[in-house]
Amino acid sequence: MQFLLEVVEILTNYVRKTFDRSTKVLDFHHPHQLLEGMEGFNLELCDQPESLEQILVDCRDTLKYGVRTGHPRFFNQLSSGLDIIGLAGEWLTSTANTNMFTYEIAPVFVLMEKLTLKKMREIIGWPNGEGDGIFSPGGAISNMYSVMVARYKHYPEVKIKGMAAVPRLVLFTSEHSHYSIKKASAVLGFGTENLILLRTDERGRVIPADLEAKVIDAKQKGFVPMFVNATAGSTVYGAFDPINEIADICEKYNLWLHVDGAWGGGLLMSRKHRHKLDGIERANSVTWNPHKMMGVPLQCSAILVREKGLLQGCNSMCAGYLFQPDKQYDVTYDTGDKAIQCGRHVDIFKFWLMWKSKGTIGFERHIDRCLELSEYLYHKIKNREGYEMVFQGEPQHTNVCFWYIPPSLRLLPDGEEKRQRLHKVAPKIKAMMMECGTTMVGYQPQGEKVNFFRMVVSNAAVTRSDIDFLIDEIERLAQDL
Amino acid sequence: MQFLLEVVEILTNYVRKTFDRSTKVLDFHHPHQLLEGMEGFNLELCDQPESLEQILVDCRDTLKYGVRTGHPRFFNQLSSGLDIIGLAGEWLTSTANTNMFTYEIAPVFVLMEKLTLKKMREIIGWPNGEGDGIFSPGGAISNMYSVMVARYKHYPEVKIKGMAAVPRLVLFTSEHSHYSIKKASAVLGFGTENLILLRTDERGRVIPADLEAKVIDAKQKGFVPMFVNATAGSTVYGAFDPINEIADICEKYNLWLHVDGAWGGGLLMSRKHRHKLDGIERANSVTWNPHKMMGVPLQCSAILVREKGLLQGCNSMCAGYLFQPDKQYDVTYDTGDKAIQCGRHVDIFKFWLMWKSKGTIGFERHIDRCLELSEYLYHKIKNREGYEMVFQGEPQHTNVCFWYIPPSLRLLPDGEEKRQRLHKVAPKIKAMMMECGTTMVGYQPQGEKVNFFRMVVSNAAVTRSDIDFLIDEIERLAQDL
């Protein structure tokens, strides 16, 4: 117990320093350096036990050589920040060390999940919050659930007979959508070639006419269109597909409409921004990750389904050793037979506790504030020398995508050479950032576009000064490129 | 920060009480009771924030109305116990709040995972610990990985073309195996009817001759046998399938051999018991959950694959925004493209820390001790009045399966009436246990066998006195049945 309190001391120091801007975001080392062993820190496992003193050193070193994802200058991932209430919730969850599969061993958590999912469905706009849902290990699995449930709704016989029993089914999603839809099509046995990619406008939003044309084309080829994914907040551009227009087409052709709001779902909490998801109440299923825009610790992802009973029908195997029908309580509260997992981690408590603590209006404020910071960045750089925006106009989400063009490249004529050189700029700046440990921000190419920075804000600790710092730091690091 | 320390106070009190046998295992309430709201504890979420004082009350109440899975008299699940080092590891993990997909944001954890998986493969017996693996969100997902990887190895075209491109593939597993194999066959598009169940002996172990007969039969019907699951430690009986004999058949017919050691894998750490898994080094893949027999906090499950590159080949989608090839470090350390998830929780640290702290020999001692306690229980009840063993002979794992026959049933002649009445005994005793809150143990029917208790031990805090208590308590509760 004394040991546990010493670990708490290490952890609270870590948390304090994380919010201190004079602390580095990371202390970068290459894999071979860490593998060879830093002074006093050896990753190898042994037959014999180590002393508790050494274990405390190991805890300190693990944090020392890691990355402070809660630091106000860590912008590298959609999930960032370190909410203290959420953290306390996670600590309690680990201490309770239980499993979501039955009410029997997780009565409080199972009910919290049930109530929270209902609240989320109300916010989506489904009548009386009716429907179903489950927390899953991340947005990719939530998206996979949506494809599975759609398949079960249209072809329940697949569960028993497999994909051989059905016609050639095709799925639709945009070029800008998350790769998990493609993963699901491989995993579930559709095949990635049966996932048809939709064209987007310059801002990364699906062109509905392209969806309809491709649905018609697929039908003419004898394929059976079944599922459409609309993205609410794409990973790179933060684009929101026009859900209402897509829903019209889905209704016309009897297609399952899934909205991947893993990143953008949080905007539903904001009266100012939720119009970007107009039409989401027409979706058959929705992915929404509170661990992204809502600042909940990792991980916390929900799949919500409008029709009740489908999750259970799709996944139920009625294992007698776990889901005994003759228990003394109402076993409809057991959640395990809805899941593709057996044991399931308690992801709900931290989220429930944060919601209690902030209230719905607290999440709204957080989201509005992050979007304001992104607007600030956008206005700061859109006409600044050396910057070029990847797409024009105000971002829809906190994603601000831009190239930084170092002085040496500014006078080059547009063309392949400039493209090639520009492609190398973001990786170089990023590498220097990591070596210096001052900040982190993501970059990637997209289609024909060479590597650019994708800035996102989801951490409540970020201020305008951190945005200013990022820009100064990019310019400082890139001066000799 | 003060708030966090107050939560720590609540948690450390909870931990202390959990190990105190005068504390109840649970304070049972029905769902409607908790939903209506206990005094001062309301699960509903509101628009407005709650005070920090109320949040602390909510934390206390969440624990109060939950189940103490670390209590030495909680025998309800394969995962039990509350290891303090493991708990500290989970608290650190939550504080680091990062994601396993890239080395970039989880350098230390990614390397710990890599080294620990290698160590596990060495223990399995694969040459030099070569191969691959990943920690996944539970044994069901690990088993699903095995089927996916087997399919990719035999028919890589499925990834692109889907299940329509392959012949009718069949899978084999025993009647006693975990239901996740059936789930995987539904999810992945094989269909549950293409999962062929194998007969077992009286102890729940696969009969190899039945496997060979069913493989031949399937081939004669024109189906293509592809995958065999052998269970090392079945959920109910704790049975170990004869891996070597199954491996002979798999080699003969070119079938993928998976060993589901979710529950029994831990025995590999024991020089005394690892012979029960003889032949595991011939498997193509292995599921092994340290969160079960090794007492690691939930969750911690590994899928290990003998052939390198298959996980990556099977699941890789090369998302440009996450797995940039032009990073400054060796990107082969990024693990995300091996996974079906995108974000992945850090499950490794608590396990690594426990291994450091106990050493391999510490795990061995823990496992040997749990098995000794089960032997103690077995010998205590096998000839005791009122007990009947579900299968004869010493259990292979810690699972002891038995009926308790209350005095009123003992004189009844064998037959349907006795069966029907006996079927109701375990649920009644279990309900009373939960109402009293004194202990918890699982029950279930199996095939033709009516409800019986399945006792398991995986908690390091259990002593012989707790086993004695369980037996006394069953007899006390059942006296008037």
C-alpha cells in the first residue's frame, strides 16, 4: 500500500509537469537506444524478481521516455489532453477491475452505460432516445459493428451460412473516410474491392450525386448496394459529409446509413456547431468517440444503433456458462451477448464521471472553445507569408491543414521539383520538433497533395499562446530548410 | 490535484477492505433499485455540473454498489484478484493516456510489448521466440485474429475479393471450447454452420479420432477444412485438449492449428504443469490471457502467431495519416497496421511491471499455488456427503465442477424429477450468496448435465480457509432447500 502511494506521488508529479509549459512534450530516443537500455532502465524481463525500489525507478523511467499526450503543446493526435476527473475515473475503474459482460459483476457500470447510451441517442435525435448501443474498444471496432449490424439486418442468414449465402454486396464510403471501413470490409469477408470509394469536393465532403451514380452503376453490374458510411468529421480535413442528402439516397435505395462521428460526434454537444451533423437522426447507426473531441481518457468509443435488438441478434451465442437465464435478476441487463468480445473493459465510468462533473454544458463549452482556437489559427496563418492552406475556407472542425513553405522554396516555380521538395518539409520539421521535444503535430499526404501539417485541438489546456508557439516553432525549425 | 488525492484515499480504503474477509463481496441490488436511485446516488446525467464533493460521493457509491472482484471469496470468474503492482501499472497507464498504434506516441510501451511477446513466444517454445503477436481487447478478439490470420495464410485473396472468392471453408473446435470461436465464424463471414463441433471425452477433452473423421467427412462433402482450435484449459471443465495428437492431424491435412490458451496459457509458466500443453510449440497461433490465470488486471490478452508478417499482411491498410513511411525513426516498430483496431489501449504496462516485480518464478509460484488450492478443494469434496463431481478424476486446471445435493434431494431416486429439482439448486444457492454478499461462484449447465457449480481459483489472496468457507456457506445456504 505504501508502494501504491509512492506510485501516486510519481504520477501526480507527472501530471503537474504535464501542464507546465517549460516541460518538454517528449524526450525522444530511437528504438535501438531504448532497447539497448538507458541508464538504470532495462526493458528485459527476468526470472528473478526486482526490488520495489527498482519498480519505482521503472515507473519513473517509463514516464520519462514516453510522450506527454496531455501537454498543451501536443497536437499530434485527435485524442489529447488529460482531464483530471476522467483520470480519477480511470483509476477507480482499474481498482474495481471488473468486466462489462454481466450485470452480476458490474451492476453499477452496466447501468451507467445504459443511461449514458440513451442520453447519447437522445442527443442524436432518435425518438425518446430509443435504440441500442455498446461501448467498444475504439472507433474502428465501432465502425466494424455498424457494417456487421447492417449485414445482419439485410441478410440475417449470414450469421449461420456465411457470406457464401448472399449476393455480391457492396459498401460505399468517401475517399476521405477513415481506413477502418476498409478494414471492416476485409475482416468481415466482403473484400476491399467491394468497398466503393466516393469522390469528394475540394473540402473533403462526399458528393452525393457521385454516391447515387455509383449505386446505380453497382446495381447495373448485378451487385447489391447495402451500406453507406457518411463521415462526420474526417480524420485529416475534419470534413462533414452532407448527411441529409446522403440519407435521401439511402432511403431511395434501401441502404443502411452509418455516420462515422468518431471525431465529429462531439459537436452534437454544441448548440453552435451541431448543425454540421444535420440529418444524423436519419442514420441507422452512429460511431461517436468521447475519447476524441470530448477529452475523455483513452479509450471510450460508442456504437449506437437506431433499431433495438439487432446487436443482440447479430452477435448472440447464448453461452450457458456466462449468460444463465435462471439468475435472480432481470438478465436483459447483461450486455455480453451484444458484443463481439467476451470480456469487455469498463470504458464508461470515466465518461459518466466527467459528464456528472462538467454537465452537458461543460462539454459544450469545451467544444466551442477548441473550435475557436482553430479559427484563431486559421485566421492567423491564412494570409501569412510562407503558409498555404490545403483547402480554402474556414475549417468545419478543429482540423487546420496547411503547408509551411520555407524561404528557400518560396521563389521556386510551381512544378514537380517544388512538389518533391515541399513533400519533405513537414517530415523534416516534425523530426526536429521531436528531437527538440517542444511540440508535436501530425502530417500526411492526401491523394495528389504532398505532405502537409494537420493541426487539431481537442485538449482543454490549450490556449492561443500555444497556437502561437506552434507557428513560431515551425518557422524557427524551418529557417534553414 | 487535491481532488485526485481524495479519490486515491477512497481507492486505497477500498483496496484495504477488499482484502479484509469481514467485508462483503457485494451489496446486491436489483437493476430497478439502482435505477430508481439510492440515497444520494443518482445515475442520471444532467446539463449542469455537480460539485466536486458530490463527485467524491459518486465515486464512493460506485464502489459500494459494485462487486469486489479482488476479494478472496470471489470465485465467480476466471479473472479475479487485485494485484497491487498490476494496479499501480494500470494507474500509470491511465496517466500516460496514450495509444499503441505508433512508436511515435508510445515508444516505451511499444517496446515493452515487443519484448514481452517475444518472451511469451520463447515460453511457448517457438525457435528463438521468433514470430509475431499483439495484445488485443480480450480472448474473444484474440481468437478471432487466429481465424483471420489462418484465412489470410490459406486464401490471401479474401482480403480483396471477400469470402465469395473461396470454396466453402470449414473450421473445427470442441463442444467444450469457448463460444468466441463460434462468434468469429459468424463475424468473419464463414457462418456458424461451417464451424464443426468435435466430440470430447468425459473430461471435456477433444477426441482426436473424431477430428480426423470429421475432416475426412467434410472433404468428402466438398468442403475445405482449414482451421482447428484446440483448447488449453476449457472455460467450464478446465480441460486441455491433446495438442500433439491434434497437431499430427493438422499436419497431415494442412490445417491451421490454433491453441486457445486464454485460460490455460498461464500454466506454461509452471515447470510442474506445463506438460498439459505439450505440443503447443507446433501450433500456428496461440491465445494467452495474462489477465486470467496470471492475475494481471483486466484486460490483457495476447494473440501470438508463429509466422512473421501474417498479421501485417492480413490487416494492413497503410493509412497515410498515421503510418507515414518518411518518419525519422524505424517505422517497423509501429504496430497499428497489424491490428483490426486503429487506436489500441495500452494493455502491456501492468503486465510488464508485474513480470519485473515477480520474475518468471513469481508467476510460477502463483500458478502452482492456485492449482494446489483446487486440489485441496477436490480432495475435500470428492467423497463428502452431498457432493457429486461432474467429471471424475483430478481436475487438470483449477476448475472443480460439482453438484451440491441438498438433504431433501438425497433420497430421491435418480430420474427426471431429481434432475429437474437439482437443476434449480445451484441458481438458488447462488442467489442467496449474492443476497448475503458473502461469496460468489459460477454455475451453468453443460450439454445434458443440469446446473452445477464451477469453482475456479486465480486470486493470489485465496487461502484454504476461503475454500473451507465456500463449502460451509453452500451447505449453510442450502440446508432448507
